[in-house]
Amino acid sequence: MGMQGHFGVDFDFSKKGKYGVMCKLQLKDGKTRSAKFLYTV
């Protein structure tokens, strides 16, 4: 969801466990970037 140049997302961490999110982005310079987020409940 685009929000004035930013992005947002909603996650449901209601169950115990390990969660991971990987994002792949292409910005105005044309280069692709990636980010990985890990979270344990």
C-alpha cells in the first residue's frame, strides 16, 4: 500500500512461532534491493 512514498503492511502474529518476511524493491535509480525481517513470537 503506497502512503506518500512509504509502504505499510499488517501482519498477524497471534500464534507462537517464527515468522519471516522478505521484500524486494526497485527504486527510482533502477537498482533492485532486498530486505529480510525475522521475528519470533
